[in-house]
Amino acid sequence: MKVSIEPKSLIAEFFGTFMLVLFGCGASVVDYGYGNIIGHLGCSMVWGVVVMAMVYSVGNVSGAHLNPAVTIGFIFARKMDLRIASLYIITQFAGSFVASFLLRLAFPESLTLGETIPSVTNLLAFIIEMVLTFILMFVVLNVSTGHMEKGIMAGVAVGGTVFISALVGGPLTGASMNPARSLGPAVFSGKMSEIFIYLIAPVLGAVIASPLCKVIQGDECCNVES
């Protein structure tokens, strides 16, 4: 059976990821450059609110994954076709790269672009990123219909999870939970030494979330989307 995808879904993923990185990483850039005017709590809130806004804005179109790890998690949960997922992942990285490029243009003297750099050992950072993404994916699976994050409370649940993860994990690893969110700023800031953590750990965390969801929710958690 031929699987097709509407271009608007890819545009939604590009735009959603673009907004995520532009405002999330932008908050860090502004905070760093203007005397910590936003603060850690404020930056964490920005991440949570922009995710919530995008879930409510494009969740009915693309599912508002905004995150290659989430998309891969949906593949392993048998909720998404591999070919469509591949296109999602490409557009998510593209959105991150464009947003990071614009931040570099807007703040050429900034020493940071909101890149994720661990303040703990690489091993501990890997574990933290994997666990945080596992929690995020578990929540996403439980509030999604098929691979679509949509519904009255989906934005609050997912955005709230991102907020508390950033609040607690931010000082330790940056609480990325998202390979696209980390790779774009890393490329345009030139700080690539620990990027492998943020490309691998979130994917592993997302993949192992579906078995727990199935244990708790039963077969309804991981049914193939009709």
C-alpha cells in the first residue's frame, strides 16, 4: 500500500521546530547577553510555553513532534510509517538549522546560541538525557491519537513536561531531549564536542518508552494508527 503525506504536514513540522529553537535558544541568548534578565526559571518556561503553543497550533496538522527522537519513538510504537517519519526528521533538522542561522545573524557577538553542553560527566549527561526523553515520550504516547499530539490537554501535558525537565535538568545537560534542537545551535556555534550525547541518548530514551506505555495502558497505547 502506498503511503503518502501532505506537504502541509512537513511545513508544520518545519515551522514548529523553527519556532521551538528560535524562542527556546533565543531565550538563552538574550539571558546571557543582557545580564540574566530572563533567568533559569524564565528560560525553562519559554521552552514549555513554545512547545505548548506549537502543539495547539500545528498538532492537528502534523502531530507537532518537533523532535526526531519523538518521531522515532512513534515508529517503534508502531504508530508511524518509516518513510513519512524520515521526511519529518529531515524537516525538523531543517527548521532547527534555519532558526540557529537566524540567531547567529541576529547576535553575531554572542558566545552562545543556546547550545547544549553538559556540566556533569558525559556518562551522567547521557543517562540524564535518556531518562528525560523517556519521560517526555511516555507522556506524548499517552496524550496522542496515533502519532498526533492534539486534544484539549495535550499541549499542557507535553509543554508542562518540557518545562519541568528544563527546570530540573537544564543546569546539568541543557535538557535537550531533542537531537534537532541540539544539532542546529551546535553547528552554528562551533561547539560540537559532546553532540553525540544529544544525538543518541534522546533516541534511546524515546524508543524504550513504548514498552512501558503498553504495560500500563495495554494494547491501546501502541496500536497501529488507522
